[in-house]
Amino acid sequence: MKEYMGKDFLLQSETAKHLYHDYAENLPIVDYHCHIPPKEIYEDRRFDNLAQVWLGGHQKLADGSDYYFGDHYKWRLMRANGVSEEYITGDRPDRERFQKFAETLEKSIGNPMNHWCQLELKKYFGIEKPLTSKTAEEIWTIANDKLKHDPNCSVRGLVAQSNVAFVGTTDDPIDSLEWHQKIKKDASIKTIVAPSFRPDKALNVHLAGFSDYMKKLAEVSGVAIDDADSALKALENRLEFFVSLGCRASDHGIEAIPHTDADNAKASIAFKKAMNNEAVSNEERDDWQSYLLMGLGRMYSTHNVVMQIHYNAIRNTNEKYFKKYGPDTGFDAMDAHDCVHGLQGLMSGLTNEGKCPKMILYSLNPTDMDMLATLAGCFQADSDVPTRVQLGAAWWFVDTKDGMEKHLHTLARLGVLGNFVGMLTDSRSFLSYTRHEYFRRIVCNTIAEWVENGEFENDDELLKNIVEGICFYNAQKYFSLAK
């Protein structure tokens, strides 16, 4: 029987062990898509206890409303284990909340959360015991002492000991980027921390709050917005500000990807209705989103900003709890939109204009992987960027051992795996960098299986280049980080 979470965890052969320990293990991390707050990096926050890091909680905003924040992966597991909401988003003492999570984790065999937590406990706190209801008190005491006193366990310490070369946060176009400006001026912060441009609220013309948002966008950009073209002008104004602070990527979390032949006048019908608080039809929404996505794609090409598209997440499915706790609290699921024609129209239209940017395509539904990989392969021509259009990393509910393995096999079957830009955390936690370790172990084991089976040449130099490329160097080049 193999050792639980030992040195060679997930590495099933001598070749896998060699590739991981000699080539992958100690490479820097490019975390090109995450949700960590830059303020906490600048202020070098210290957490009081492990529940704060892992479970989050809620706070009162200035307007008196409640804001809930934390790791919704963990919240979902706790709810599935019958844990009362008072221990999840409520005000029960942190020690009690941590105990409820430990009681959940010990039952979660086969769930990646079990592996993620154990990797985090081992790397950052030197704890090799599994977290269970029986070990919770001991682990709580050890971890909390380090969080409070160990210089390596402040936010900057965690980032440094994780060997993170780049952090790409997720930021709204109207954000002041105050903390990014402060980070850029602070020579003591060695990791590159850059904003990523996420204009979802400008795209969602059909949702509540759109008109108020567009008024704020007009204010911060200094552009009067009265149609689709002026909206794009305002967004480009903000994109240029983001680029001045090192922005390398955009991101679009969109339910589905439309593509229509709308011009400015047609696209602006939805805008004018929304600004007058009138209902917007699905067709009008599609015209607005299609026109803006084309315009944004042109901007990204001009400014060398990677265009990431995340789709097929159905969000806030539980109306009762969405009203109570708001978004990103664990009530989202996989969707099943067929977006191949929308994506094809977008990429083909931009390619016709010579304005197709580097793109990374993600679907939350794993049945889309072959479709996305083959579609991406249609738009690699006339570019000196290896695999300019990427099949994005296994994301969210697919961010699992078998999900990653299937994803790597799809990339290998239908593209050039050696050009893959690798893993991201997509996380709000500073402990989540061990997900890169998890990914790297799986990559090395998958490649080793092909070598051990005689399906790829056992050439150490070739294998080293592939492994190191996937784990670090491809992303370094793709996101223009190399000096």
C-alpha cells in the first residue's frame, strides 16, 4: 500500500517521479487567473486562524447590507454534509466552524478538496496528519500559531514561499486599481501583481443594475455613453489604464457566447432600453453582447492582452439563497449551452480583420472539451505564437484528478500538448497555490504513462522541455512575462 499523500503522491512510476522531482517541482508559478484581493498583498495581511483562510465569513458593508465571502467549494461540501448554515456563512465561533469542516472532510473520499487541504497543511504548516474530527484541535493550534507569528505565513510570505512569479487578479473596468498602483511602487514586493480586465457588467445588458453600472463607467472614463460605440470607447479608456499597470489578460464570465451581424445601431437598441429600465429581449441582448465582444477582441489584439472566455456556468440557481447570500456563495452549476457557432463567428470575424487576439477558451461543461479543442485548432494559422488559441485548464467543477487527466488527453489528441500554458488557481485563497503542485504531479504522471507504455520517446531532453514548458515557461512567454 502506498503512503497517504507522501512524497510521491500521484506519481505511479519512476519516470513520473523523475519528471516531477527533477523538473516540475521547484519551478516558479504563473497564476494568470485568480480572485485574490490585491489589497491583502499590499497590506501583507495576517489571518487570525485557519477558518478565516479556508471558510471566510461575512461582513457588514457601509450601506448596512451583508457581504458573504469565502471558499464556496468548501461551503458546498459542508451543506452536502448536513451542516447548518450558521456554521458556514453564519456567526458561529471560528473554532466550531472549523470543526464542522473537519467532520465533512473526513467523509469526502475521492473529492479533490481532501487532497487540496492536505497539500496546504503540509506545505505551509508542516502538518502531515490528515485533518479529521479527531485531529482538528491539534491542527487548529499548530496552524494558527504559524499564521499569527511565522513571517512566512503572512500573505506576502505565503506568496513568496509558493515561488509565485506572477499573479493576475480579476478586476472590474471601473475599479480605481488603487492597490495595484501601490504594489507597483513597492520595491519590496518581488512578485509581479497585475490587474486583469473583466467587463462582465458592461456585457450583461439584460441584468438588474446595468444602467447604474454604465453611468459609473461613463464617470470614471470621462466618456459620455449613449450607444454601443461610445461604450466601447469608454471600455478602451479603462483598458489602457489597466495596461499601464501591467494588465496581460482579460476575462469574460458569460453564460453563453452569441454572434450576430449587429451594427452599432442595432446593438444600441438593447442599451437604450436598459437605460430606460425597459425589458431587453434575448435577441437584443445577443446583439449587444456580440457587438461588444467583437469590439473588445479588437482592443485586446491592439494592446497584446489575452482574451479569456469562461462560459457554461448557470449561476445563482437557488433563488431563495441567492436573495439571502448573494452571488459566489456555492449555488452555481454546469450549464449546457451550445456555443460553437457563437465562438466560431467571433473568432472568424476577428481573424478576417487581422484582429484575433491570443485567446483561452474555458467551458464548465466537460462535454465541450473536444469541440473547443478542434475549434481552437482552426484559428492557429498566421501567428508566431505557439497555440495562440488555447483550450483553457480544467476549471471549477472539472478541476479534479480525473478532470485534469481527461483534459490533458484531449489537448494531446487534438493539439500540441507541449504548448499548453498550464494551471491557474481561480481561487480567493492565498493557500491555493498547492493546486499547481497537484496539477504538476498529474501532468508528470500522465506524460510518464505514455513513455512507460512506449507511446512516446524516452528522451530526457524532450521530456524536460515539455514538462517545464507546461508548468512555467509557456505561460511566461504567452503572457509576455519574460524579460
